[in-house]
Amino acid sequence: IHAWYADGCSLAESFYQSVKLPYQLIIVGDPLARPFASFADSKLESPPLTRPWSGIVTITTDIQAPSGTSVSRMEFWVDGQLQFEVPAGEAFSWDTRTVEDGSHEIRLVAIEDSGIETRSFTRFHSQVLNHDHRVEVNDVSRAIRYEDNVAISGTAPGAERVEIFRGYRRLGAAAVSDSRWQLAIPAKTLGMGPVSLFVRASYPGGSTVRSNPVELTVAVSGSLAPVRDIKPSAEGLSAIAYDKEGKAHQLVIGKLDGPLKALRKDKLKAGRLRLDGYFHVAEPGFYQLAVQASGDLRLSVNDRMLLEQRLSLHEGEAFLPLSLQRGWYKLGVDLVISNRPFLKVVLGGDQVPVTLAGNNLGHDQPRTGN
């Protein structure tokens, strides 16, 4: 591995070039890490980015290869799609009429003239203007939490409708009225962290135009504080199971790892299950609860309702992002069971993912007196 790594290959490339049959081998680390690669410096010389491009443009570049290396060729990418490849240092032409008007991400990729073929790139946005159409984003909510909606509005004179995209993924659409439009999308469809979006406007006759990139950040809600530092007196969660006749049965659920074996052990054919207790967080950080269940589930942390949803094992997990400190947090679960009783909750994030079970679950036993 190390010889290839020192030559500039990524960790994944070094690994696969170092073994003949990579069967049942595990590589640990960032597969794209390449700390010993030498990167070229690529710059756009013309046309200038200070004015829109139109028609056929001639593109010239300035490529500075690291000492002792050279660049053999360059790739030209538009909006993540490879357009063509040219010899390094040569001017080339691009017909801007092959794309819609508006802002486009251009990427110049220089390829090293060696067996490693290290790839270096520079990226920028260019405005294309071949028709007299524009779409503008005038307002977008910036302080966005994961559970919020992202509100976006703007203008598109003459357009019929607009659509919002993240890359090639369509997130929503709205009609244009009196040149104005507005729409909202759930932030949870974007994920956490920095996000880049763009708006595409459609006109009578089928022409389209796209906006400048819209950059925003989806943040987790404020950190929740633990309700206690001391471990509860008993492990597991206090549970009340309601049978088909509505009669309540008290028991303790020690594991949220899938099949609710405690119900089967007591031969309870429960239609509904309510759980109360605490779960433990070992280190402060950003987490998510990955929840699987069979039935209508309501789940709260510190009495804050985080999930009200019908879940099935065929539809996968629900993910609940949380910023947590070290300590014990109150957990409440209400599950109306469908089919077989099943509930699994995994806490993952800034600690090793753990299924909520054993000593990271607890409840307080009721006190008894004379």
C-alpha cells in the first residue's frame, strides 16, 4: 500500500493495486485521502466571468504543473457532466446554446501525465445569456433548522412556473403569478449542513432558465440538556402493555433491539405499548436516533414530541437528529402495534452507535413504604 500511497494514489487506489484478490479484506480510513499527490494549478484566462457568455465561446486556460510533473490533457465539465477532453494548454470552443440560460458550474480538470494520472480541478460559475429570460431569487430563509420549512421567493417575468433543484433532484414547484413566485420545502429533505440549490423557470414554448446558486445551511435544533446525571435505580424501561381487551399489564422492557421478547415471554398479545424511562448519552455531540417499528409510533425526548408516524419494517427507519450533552434523557414511547411487536432504537453520532438496551436504559422503581 505505502509505495502507491507515496506516489500520490488515493488510499482506495493504493489498496486495490496492492492486492491480487481483495476478498474479505477491510480497509479502514478515508478512501479518497491522497496526502502525497501533487496538484496542478488551473486558471481560466478567457472569456472573462464579469459578463455573460453567449453563442460559441473560445476558452483558454493557464495550467501550472508542480515541479517535476506535467499535465497531458484537460477535461471540461458543465453542471457535473463531462462535455469533452482536450490536450493541455490548447484553446477550445464551447457552444453555450447547448445549455439553458442562467448560472452554470464550470469545472476544469487537469490530468497529470503519469501512470497515476492525478486529477486537479478548478471550479467556478458562469452566466449564460442567449435569450432575454431571467429568474431571480429575492428572498430565502437563512436560519434554518432541520424540522423547519425553507421558504424561497422571487421573480421570473413571463414564466409559467418554477422548479427548485438540488443538483438533478427536483424538490418542489410553484406557479408564477404576475411575475412572482414562492414555494417552501421541508429542510429534512435537504439533510444537515451546507446546501446549494437553484431555481429553474419554464416559459411558453418550452425554454428554461436557471437562477444563481442559493447557498444555505441546515442546522440542528438547540442542544437538549440532560434531565439527570445519576443513573436510574433500575435498568430497562417501565412499560404498560394493553391487551386486545384493553386490560393493562405492567412489565419492564430491557431492550429496544427489535422483537419485543418480553411480551412473548409473558404471553401478552398486546395491541398497544407505552414505555417510560431514560436513555444515556456518554459524550456530548450531535446524534440521531434511528427508529424501526411496526405500527403507529409516538416518541418523545424530554417530553418534546419528535416523531408521530406509522412505521413498518418494509419502509425502513425514521431518523431523528439531536444535539445532546452527557447524561440521562427522558424517553417516552407510545406504540400501537400492527402485525408483530417490533421496536428498535439505535443512538449514533459522536459515540459508537449503540442499541438502546441494558445499562444505557433505565427507570425509577416506585418507592414502597410501611
